Amino acid sequence: MGSFKLGGMTFGSLFKKPETVLYPVESKPAPAGLKGHIVNDVSLCILCGICQKTCPCHAITVEKKARTWAIDPFRCVQCGSCARACPKACLTMEPTYTPVATAEYVTTLEVPDQKAAAAE
Amino acid sequence: MAQFSQEFTPLPIEAIHDEAVARKAGGWRYVQTLAVNTEAGIDLVYSYMKDGLLENLVAKALPAGSAVPSVTDQFLAAFVFENEIHDLFGITFEGLAIDFGGNFYRVAQKEPMTIISPELKAAREKAAKVAAAKAAKEAAKADRAEKAGEAQAEFLAAHPEAKAAATGGRVFAPSDDEAVEAKLAGMDPEKVARVRAAIAAKAKKAAAAEQDAAKDAELEAKLAAMDPEKAAKVRAAMEAKAKKAAEAAAKEGE
Amino acid sequence: MGKATVIPFGPQHPVLPEPLHLDLVVEDETVIEAVPQIGFVHRGLEKLVETRDYNQFIYVAERICGICAMGHSLGYAETVESLMGVEVPKRAEYLRVIWHELSRVHSHLLWLGLAADAFGFESMFMHCWRLRERVLDIFEKTTGGRVILSVVKVGGVVRDIDDAMMAQVIATLDGIMDDYTKIMNTLLTDTSVKNRTVDVGYISHKDALALSMVGPFARASAVNYDVRSFGRGAYGDLADFRPILDDGGDCFARVKVRCLEVLQSIEIIKELAAKMPAGDIEVAVKGAPADGAQASNVLEQPRGECYYYARGNGTKNLERMRMRTPTSQNLAGMTSALAGCDLADVNMIILTIDPCISCTER
């Protein structure tokens, strides 16, 4: 019979801090830069549509006439290329995941007309 | 430490098997086989490596559904790629060591990599049109430049008083020159003289306009080099002068 | 002399990380031959080049496999850069290699756990994956993703690792060394492990060359081939790189080679982190590959040599992108190793090629 080689490690883990956290009572802090979900600051958006062209999953839809910017968070793979391609830096990647849902939905945002507002 | 280098060499279709035998005897390592679906046919690329040299042998434009000798008798590892190519591209391999007979991947559509989807077809046609338009434009430009050179030489020889523009021999509507000459040949000699005079006047005006433009450009350059405030003042003065001149011309015209 | 029965193995089996089907022709507990069948995860990813341009396709290439994700994005980016004649800044090359070597550490730790699980050593499986979690935490802190990193792009990398973060990375790697040494010691000296791996699935050096095997699977049969020894990119700046070889040719040799490769990768990461040059992390790539241009590339992934081929057609979409993964090359070796083995050893032999069937099928 060989010796119990993992004995030291097994015995030590009785007294060490556990590797897992008691989720959902406690959760690990999300590191900065975690690829969670995309948000759009509509006050800076110019509806150019570059994010729509860059997205590899066709998750973003930009309607210039209706002045809406929509993203399907369930098609998005959190690659971040839209945030990097945006010329006005209005898209950012937030470090929280899209919450679990029972039905798929599309997040549509109304983009206010900055020029019209300034002219008034 | 061997250095990595790669080469692409063509391979005739009949030589696929003999090449494999030669490579195995020469101690080359078999790397892979792949297929590319092109408009002309299916290309097969066999890769072998030895001492850091990766040689890709390209057998171009096999007709769809053709039969090719298998290399699995030399390199058993090729059976995976040959079965895959059979399932996805439709090339049959004769003498496969482990032959799945089309059931390797069991795809829903036969030979899916050879299917051209409507979007792909549209994209390819668009790309072809763009390339054709570009080629036609280049050819027409070259043609026009040649004709323009000839026509200008002819014209200058006939009208020594019409100076070539200051910027160096630009011609106006050269492609119409041949047609004009043809028309003039059949016309009344008085009319011919008038038409030729008109052409000469047009040439002089074009030259004058060119000189004006050149002067303007010079002035702009000077303004850019000057102090911004002064430049603004000069520009305002120039605008006022131009306005006055325009008003004067309008008054004269009335 | 009994009569032959055919036992189906897979596609779903607790020991397999990915679906693979084998028909084992068995006679009295001895496998006479095995006929592999794959195709359960064929997603037709290579056809997606027609609808995704060369910048978007890198995200498809990453998702070919979860274990080799970094490897595929790196190989694809290098191939397209070679096709378009783009030179990547030095710092980006270093960062790519550091992430790739971390990917190798995580992949080998994953494999060591699975190999232990293949012969029933579940607590070793848990310990290996516990250490692997620390590596995944490094990925999360430096790139934002645990498994799919999305950090390489054509022309460089997307994020930088500053000195403070790099020091944390090195500290984490040092932190796992203590436990990893204990794990390695158990795997390589424990008698139960040896009973299940020594002289199992033997492939001689001659056969390994004839079957064109690649990766640690081949290096355990003394085939001296490792793409990293060509010294391209940041690998060329290493002081000394020697592939780890072993002439055992059996499952035990393959376990040993992978255990030692983890240590080698950690040394490489530390060396490159110390030598990291300052500079840009990306270069802008404009235009499209020329019509008819071809490029090929090889990369040493955790499972072996992976071959990439790209052909351009003048538009932003590539004409053809091909990834030949190491597992597809090793399938012939696996089939020949299974002939003549015991039924109970089938798990171990299949696992020793480190099968990544999703890579094979794309």
C-alpha cells in the first residue's frame, strides 16, 4: 500500500479558507473591465451606425429616422468591438452581467436630438 | 534551431500520390490537406514540413465531383481530412484506408461548402462589378490620354497662336476633337474659319482662367504664411473689392 | 477464443470533454479495433467567413473551442497579419505569448484533472481544477473574460497589462506552485496512478512518426517537434527553449510531459514579464487582403501544432479560412493505440491525446 500522498493538502484544507464563496449570500467583487453588458450614453450618440456595422453578431440596430438605438443583450457576445469603434465614445462595457430572464427582450433607447434642443 | 519559412508551390493533379510517396521517402512530415471552393473549381492544398520549411502544394481547379487518389497508404493521418473534404466539398478519394462513405460528418445538406448562398452570390457579383468598373476606367483613362496627346500636337501644329496653358499642356475635351475635325471637313470654309477662331478663343480663356487660379493660389499661400489677424483684414478688403467690381459690372450690363 | 461484440462508446461519456463516438470491437475484455465517429459538434464555422469580415471573424474563431480559445484567436490573427503584411508591435507580441502560455497552463491543469478522473481519482480532479480557478481569475482580471478572452485583434491586442497587474499575475502563479508541486508528485510517484498509466497505450517512436502525431502526445514518444522552438515572435527572445521529451511512449509518459510543460510555461511567463518592452499594443490595419493572396501559419497550442490557412479575394471577407487542429491529426494515433488494449484502459487512452473534438469539427 502506498502512502496517502495528498494527505498533507487534504488535512490542511480542513483549516484553510474555503475556495468557494457562499453565493448568493456573498458574491465575488467583479474586477474592473469585466465584460458584462453594453450601455449607451444617448446624450452623446449621433446615430452614425458604425456600431451596427462592427458588431459580429448583428445585435445592435440603429434607426436613424425613428432616432432609436437598440441592442439585443442575448445576441451580444460581449466582445467590446462596438465600444472601441464608436467615434463619440458613448458606448461602454459595464462589469455586470445581463440578469437571467424568462423571455428574451431587446433594449431600445430613444436618442434625443441634440441640435434641435440647442437651437430652441 | 531551425527557422520557419513557408512556400506555396503548384502541384499537378496527376502528381498528388507520387508527391506523397516522394515526401514520405524524403522524411517529410505530413501536416494537412485542405480544399478551397473557387469559381473555377476546387483547389486542394497539401502541406508537408521538414526542418522548419512548410511547403504548401496547391492543386488548382479540380472539377466538382472529381476523383483523386488518396494518400492514406503513405500517411494514415490523412483519413480525417480526406473524409471531411468528401463530405463538405464532394471530391471522392480512391483507396481511403478508413472510408466513412460520406457519413463522417453526416451533414444535413450535401457538400455544404460548395453551396453559394444568395448573399455570397450578391457580394461576389458586386465585387466583380467594382473590379470591372475600375479596370474599364483605367483603360478609358489611358486611351483618352493617348488620344489627347495626339490631338493636342495636331492642334498646336495648325494654330501656332494658341498657347498651351501655363500649367503644362492640358487640353480641353480632346475626345471630341476627332469628331469636330470630321464635321469641319464637310462644312463651309467661312464657317470653318469661324469655328476654328472660336476654339482658339476658348483655349486662350481657359489659359487665362488657369493663370488667375494660379495667382489666387499664390495669394492664399501668402495669406496662410501671414499673421492671422492681418490675413483676416486682407481677406475682408479683397471681398469688398470683389463686391464693388461685381456691382460695377452689373451696372454696366444694364 | 470468444466471439467479438461491438460496444458503443460515447458520444456522451462522463470522461469525455467533448462528444466522440467509438465503436469498440471487443473480444473478452480486449479491444481488437476501434472505429471513431465524430461530427456531433460540426457547426460549419469555416463557412462563416462569407458573412463576417476579417475583423469580425476573430470572434468566431475564438469560439471554436472553449479550452483553446486564446490559441485560435492568436493563430487566426497571426495568419491574417501575414496575409496582409502587417507587423505587430513588440509589446503586443509579448502580451499575446503571455496570455497564450497562461492558456497552456489552464489547459494542462484541466487535462490533468480529467486524466485523474479517467481512472477514478476524483479528488485529484478537484484539486487540479481548484488551481485552474486561480489561473481563470488571472484571465478575468487582465482581460475581462474567464474562458473566452476576446483580447487579440488583427494588428495587436486590445488591452494592456501594466506593471502592477503583472506583479499580481506572477504572485498568483507563485502561489499555486506549492500545491502544484504536491499534485505533480502524487501523479508521478503514486503506485495507483502508475498501475493505471504505465505501459498503457504504448506507441513507439517509429509509429509516432508514421502516424504524423503532434503535440505532447508525440513528444512523449520522443518525437522532437515543438513549434515554439522556431523562435517566432516573443518566443525568439527566450534565453533557452527546449521541448520536453520523454521516450516512454505510454500514458504515464504523456502525463509526465504535460506536468513538466506547466512548469515550463510558468518559467516562460516569468521570463517574458521581466523582459517586457514598452510601446504600443496595436497597429491600425486598413484595407483588405489582395485577391488570390495566400498565407499559412503554425502555432503550438496546448494540444499540439495547429495549422492555419487564409486566402483573400480582394474584399473585406476572406475567401477561405482553414484551421487544422492538433486533435484531428492525432485521431489516427488514437485509433492505432486503442487496438489491442484492455476495455478498462479505453478511457485513459482516449484522454491522453487530449481530445478537443469541437476544434476538430469546427
